[in-house]
Amino acid sequence: SILDKEIVFTLPDGTQGWTSESFFPLKDSNGEIGGVVGVIQEITERKKFEKEIRDNEAKYKSLVDSSINSILVHDGNTFQFINPAAVVMFGAKDASEIIGKPVANFIHPESLANIKARVGRILAGGTEKFIEETLLKVDGTSFFVRATGMPIVFNGKPMVQVLAYDITEQKLMQLELSKLASSFSATSGQELFDNVCTNLCTILDVDFAYIGEYIDKTDSIKTISNFKGEEQLTSIEYRLEGAPCAEVLERGICAYPTDVQTLFPEDTLLQDDNIEGYMGMPIYSRRGDRLGIVVLLNQTPIKNVDRIKAVLQLYSERVSAEMERLKDERMLEEINTQLSSISTNISEGIYRSTPDAGLVYVNQAFAEMFGYDSPEEILQIKSIELYANPQQRTTFVQKTNQRAQITDSELEFKKKDGTTFWAMLNTSIIHDDDGNPSYYDGAIHDITARKESQEQLKQSLKEKEVLLSEIHHRVKNNLAVISGLIDLQRFSHHDETLEALLLSTQNRILSIAKVHELLYRSENFADIKIQQLVEQLCIGISRSFNSPNLHVDFQIDAN
């Protein structure tokens, strides 16, 4: 028989070496051993190389075993090696459930053809880039990986080494974002809220999802969308006291993954639906006001709390914006209703016009003021046709543009039947972002009756002024006649005492006459200037003495 041995020897310098020694017998023609032939070969370098390989394999195994990424080795048909991370990724108890098993058993049918093609290219010496594939766990459930492959020599044979890591959570998040975008696109109002609830039930695998509106007056929540899976439930309203929703609105997002009934024993709704897990996200306006809440309920413990929180935060932003929009719309509708009621019932005409298009809005009072049956009818008329004098509109618009606001402007307008009337306008300008006039908003009040009353009053006053003027004129003339008669009497007597009395009386009558003369000549019958009256009385009295040797000086202080 042949004898093979590896011998370790020591050289003179103390280093070790190896030899491979093989011995086999030499036999004669009778089969008798006549000698031995030996072959001795130095194998020191080969032994060093084998040791280096063993050391590298140990390092490789240590590195692979400690890697958080899954590393697998197969020959194209069966798995030859997997590291602990791969055992976890496939959901196996240990490596024996996978090693030696067909690779195809762990590949999703949709990815099988692509992976076979990649394996063929790798065994031919190529290297593949990272791609996403769908694999199967030991229990048959699918999961997503991102993997690459390269050729290696394993146990002396060409094989494929696969580096992979699980991206299932990422893929699910992408799916959730895709559904999120789908539920938000081209939807609003109730349709959006319903889509959100059904998607939350489906994506997060929870039993119930609802969106509730916060009612401040009663400190309660009223559901505006309520679903059990894809089944729509009736709306409910419940008080916040003793409910987990109160904690959500007070503290922010809350998660009670299990035993929520024990934590909130006063909430009978949890007991009625046998709820085990609860998660809630508050909905606030941009001003920080409470708008409502998004709630998830499950009849079994809730898992993946962090992932669910992330999804709820994504949905809550859109829900918040929509709830705030609807709230603002309701407030705007209420304001418009109130304004419409005021505009309809007010006696003054309300209008809005533009620089180019003219009237764009009028109330009923405005239409009736111009003799039209409805606002719609008068809006068909050009604004300039409503003015008795079209030039007035041009002038009025120019003044408004210069001052930005015009008050108590009196203009004459023309009705549908051609008759005219006077109205008082108050107008202000609404500018656009560039500062140009966008609208003219204003009110118009019919003052025709007032104008007619003013004209009647002016005419009456004029007549009274003529009458009073005539009265003062006649009184003055009569007093002049009386003064003349006294003058005759004064000259017909030579009694100085009597003459003095008559002269005094005559001066008094002249004073009264002078008052009436001044009133007659005055534009205002209510009063006269005392300075002028006293001055003329003094001149008249001095002249009444009729003496050329008499000179009278007088000073008047009538202030």
C-alpha cells in the first residue's frame, strides 16, 4: 500500500517547514517486495497558503455572522450558507431551515424569472447592481429586499454571494404615501374624510378609524366620518370627560396600544366595541385652535406604534387644512347670509362697480331707487346711462380716484322711465395688489324729497324777505310823514319849551325810522350793525338843530 505523510521539520535557523512524503513498495515478477520507493516534496509554501485561507475563512465567517445585513451563499440551486441576520430576515428558527433547501422556494413568483437571469450572469463572472425584489419567508409571507450579488469561491466551488437587507417597512411606507396621495388627489370635504378613514383602516390594519369635530360649547366630539374597515358607521357625539380623546386634545398624540378599557373605565364606548388598543391625533388650526381629532381603535393590541404615529401625522396635516377650510367656508357663508339680509332689507342702495365693467353688484333697494324690478335687470344697464348728466360720472370717478373716498356727494340720476332724482353718494376704492383701483364700493341715498323741501323753503324765505322789506319800507315812510308833521307843528309855535319837546320827539321818531331803513337795506333781517346805526343817528340828530353856528363832534365806541 501507498503511505502518504506530511512531516514537520526544523531548519538550522529555527524556522519550521513541511514535507510531503509518499512511499510505495517495489515488487518482483512473483509479487515479492524487493524494495521501497519514496518521494519527498517540500510543501512549506502550500501549507502557509492553506493556513492563510483558513484564517481568512474564520475572519469572513466572523464578519458575516456579525453583519446586520443578510448574507447568503448558493450555487444557483440550493443555499449553502446564510448568516444569522438572514435567518431572522426569513423568519426561520435557525439556519438548518434554509441551508440545503432550493433557492426557488424562497423567491416570490413575480421575481423568480428576474433572479434566475441575474444568477446566470453572476456565475458567468458578472456582478449585479442593487435592485428591489420580493422574497418569501419560511411561513410563506412575502417581504421586500434590496439585494446585490457577486461571484465567489465557496468550499472550492464557484458560487453566488448575495447581500440583502429588508426594505419592507420602507415599501409599506411608500405604499401608504401612494394611497395617501391617491386619497387626497381631487377630493375634498366629506369624500376626503371618508377616504382617509378607509385608508387608515386598510394601511394600518386597524378595526376602526374616525375623524371627529370638536364642539366647544359642549366640550364634546362629533364624528364627521366613522368607519369600521370599509363599512361606514353612523355619526355619534360623546363627551370628552373620562375619554382618552380628552388626553389627546390636552397633550397631543397619544397611544394606548393595549388595555385601554382599564385605563379609561368611564368610557363606555370602548367597552361597547370591545376595544383593546387606542391611538389619537389632535387636529389644530393654524392659530392653534382645537378643530377635532383622528382616532384609531383596535380590538386587539396595536403594534408598530411609531410607524402608525408617522402615518397619522401625514394624514393629520391634510385633514387639518380641510377642516379649517370648511370651518372658514361656514363662517364666510354665515357672514354672507347676514350681509345679504342687511343688504336686502336696508333702505339705502348698496353697490359695487369696476372701472371697466361698471356695476357688478347692487341690492334690491338700489334697483328700486332707479325704477327697476330686480338687481339682475339693472346690472344689464351701463353705469353711465344712470346719470342725468353723463359728464357727472366721469368727474365723480376722477375725484374718487384722487381722494380714495368721497362722502356726501350730491348727484342727479335718471330712472328707468326717464325721470330724474337727486341722491347722495358715499364711495370708497378697493385697490388691487398693484395699487390700481379694483372696485368702487358705496351707498346711495335718495334725497329728492329733501332737495324739494329745500327749494320750497328757499322760495318761502324769499317771499318772506320781500314782505318784510316792504313792511320796513312802509314803516320808514310813515315815520317820515309823522316827523314832517311834527316839524310843521314845531315851526308854527314860538314856545321854546314846546319846540324842544317836539324836537326830542322828532329825533326819537327819526331813530326808529333809521332802524327800519337799515333793516330794509340789510340782507339779514335778524340783526343790524350797531356801529352804523349809532353813527347815522348822531348825524341825523346834529342836523335836526338846523343851526349854522352849531358844530357837533362825536366819538362812537360800539364794541
